[in-house]
Amino acid sequence: MVDIHKVQAQMPVISLDGRSIGFVSGVMATELRLTTVKDGRGSDHYIPLEWVAEVRKYVFLNKSRRFVRAHYEQAEPRSRHRRANAA
């Protein structure tokens, strides 16, 4: 059993095949929010906590980078999310 309470913001997230996925930007009840950077731009994604295999200095996943990229959920941009909640 993985102790999710050890996960902290800005921890690097590493896939099963040893590839960097991104950085932790938040922990929810059933999901991990992570930020990935591509071409100098960051975007947020959600992955299930069940994908976390181990937490040490890094968050290690039990899924390959290809699997994670194919199955994570894209987070809505914050500005759009705020407007939807304000209405």
C-alpha cells in the first residue's frame, strides 16, 4: 500500500519505464494532478492514484509513459474553470 500522504507539490513523477512525466501540482481524494511541460508550456492533467507505485524523493508510477499519455485526463484551463464556477 502506497502512503499518498508523502506526495508533495513539485515532486517529479516518473513512469514505469523510467521516463519523466511531469511534476505534482496537487493531490485530490482519488486523483493526482500533475503538470507536464512541452515546448516551454505547461499543462495540467489528472491521473488515478492507483497508478502510483511508490513515493520517495520522486513519485513512481506503475504505468509506462506511453500508457499515461494515452489515458490521462486533460484539466480544464483555470480561467475557464473559474468562469464556470462563478456563473
